[in-house]
Amino acid sequence: MSQCIFCKIARGESPADVLYRDEQLLVLKDINPQAPVHLLVIPVEHYPNLQQASANSALVSALIKKCTQLGSELGSQGYRIVVNTGPDGGQTVDHLHIHVLAGRPLQWPPG
């Protein structure tokens, strides 16, 4: 996916505030934060959405594990993880990404 912004970030072709990287995933700060802590956890390999990635259980497990680790470290009173899938689900970038939000009381419903 040569034009995907998250693929470009993973390849080092586009700037981002990357906080963590390993062979499978990246953690970066969201450019439009909706909470004091708003991070994105993305796979290095391109998957359009969670449904497409679900066949790779090791990857999905690694993503969720990283999200819970970050949430526990950064959300002293709790945190939220969000996965938007498809246009009706609010997905705006067609590369799987999981939002980790924390740092303030989060309202419900979210949208």
C-alpha cells in the first residue's frame, strides 16, 4: 500500500511522533488528540481493518496486549481502546489502528 499514510510512517517516509516500534507494531501519538493521552497502535504490515487482520491471531493478540499495557501505564483512573472499522464505524484511514485514550473521564456514548 504505497500511498497509505500509516505504511509510509512504518517505512520511515512520513514523519510521526513514534513512541514505540518492534517488528510487528508501532505506537504513535494521534495528530488530532481527543484526550490528554491519545495514542495509535498500528501493525507495521498493512491490514485494511480489524476484520482483515482477525485471521492473524498472533498479531491481534500483540496489538491488544500493547494497548492494555499502554492503558495501564498512562491511564491512572482507566482508559479506553477503540477500533473503528469501515466508514459507518468511523474509520478514516484504511490501515488497522487502535486508539488508546486516557487522561480524563471519558463520556459514553462516544458518538
